Amino acid sequence: MANLNGATADLRATFLEVYSVLKSELLSDPAFEWNEGSRQWVERMLDYNVPGGKLNRGLSVIDSYKILKEGKDLTKDEVFLASALGWCIEWLQAYFLVLDDIMDNSQTRRGQPCWYRVPKVGMIAVNDGIVLRNHIPRILKKHFRGKPYYVDLLDLFNEVNYYSFMMIQQNYCFQC
């Protein structure tokens, strides 16, 4: 973001409100029959892993969209969609970090224990990482399915995922 004024603080607050909407939608997704324990687990896992960073990746989506609009104000719907797309990037980053922390045997992330080191989590964190990754197409489907660029968004997230894990594979297999 270009500066730290009130508009930036408002944008961050709006962005965090969209997180709450997306989380609520995912936790009430009729495609999965939640029991109270599983719903609480996923909600806790999301809150622990997704919104905890600086959010620069996600917020930059909104800023980039503003630039593409050449200074024109964004509509409320455009802000929501740009925020939802930004959150998909934050979800992807959370997925990468949860799994990377396990592979690196890391102790802390963002000043707190890594998710897999939280009591009662352990290696369930591998599944939680996969849950994070699988939330992305659910968000995209709900909010972008009717858009002409929907398939391109799905493809882009799949490509980023593929290349990121191929780079991880290459880095971890330097002794191969």
C-alpha cells in the first residue's frame, strides 16, 4: 500500500470483514455435513493460520485492481471480489506455511507455535493444510463462477501451486 492513512486502515478493516464472510460461508457449506467438533476445529484452524500475517499479498490485489481502474473508485462489489481474490492468495500462503513448517520442523510462525505444534494438532496439520488448499476453489466457485475469467483464476491457482511445490521439491532434494 502506498501510504498509511485512514483509507488504508479502512481498506484493511474491510478486507478483514470479507475474511469473516468467507469463513462463515465455508463453515456453512452445504456440500459437507459438519458436526460441531469438526466445524469448531476448522474455524480455529482458519483463524490461527489465515489472517495472522501482514496481509500484504491479499491487500495488494485490491490496490492492483484500483490501479487497473485508473483511479476510478471501486464499487462495493468490486472491493468485495478483489478482497475475496486477495483472501484466496492468503489461504494459499497459509497452506504453504502449514506444510512448510512441518517439513522444516519449525518451532514458531508469526510469534506463536507452528500449527502442527499446537496441542492436539500434530500431524493432523497435514490434512488441515489440504483443507486450506481446497477452500480456494470453493471461494472462487461461490464468487467468480459466472465471471468470464473464472476458469483462468482456477488455472492460475493450480499453476502457482504446482510451481511452488516443484520448487520445494527441488530444494529439499538437493541431495538426491
